Amino acid sequence: MKIYDSFQNLKEHHQVVFAVIIGAAIIIFWRGLWVIADYLFGVEDLTLTIISTIVALVILIISGELMDLLD
């Protein structure tokens, strides 16, 4: 619980730092997935773009709901 407590402290008292850390993590994760998708599927495909967008929206909605439950 020590990591969770320190993370909550960072979230509450240093919101700008927290936002930068989370934002960087999201961008790095997105970049990694993008490279993997390019490697697996080759050229860009409209169907893949639509599916990726839907999956991303579902993940964002679920994570938002989970954050509400944790608060």
C-alpha cells in the first residue's frame, strides 16, 4: 500500500507533476502500440483505424469509471 499511498499523495498535492507523468506514459504507450500495429498489419487500414479508435474509447471510459470508483 506504500506505493498506492505515495501515488495518491502525488495526485492530490502535485497535480501538474501527476498530469505530466500520466500524459507521458500515455504517449509512450500509444507510440509502442502504433509501432506494433504497423509491424503486424503493414500499411494503414481504415478498418483498423476505426477498430483502434473504438477500443481506445472503451478503455478510456472504463479507466475513467475505475478512477471514480477509487476516489
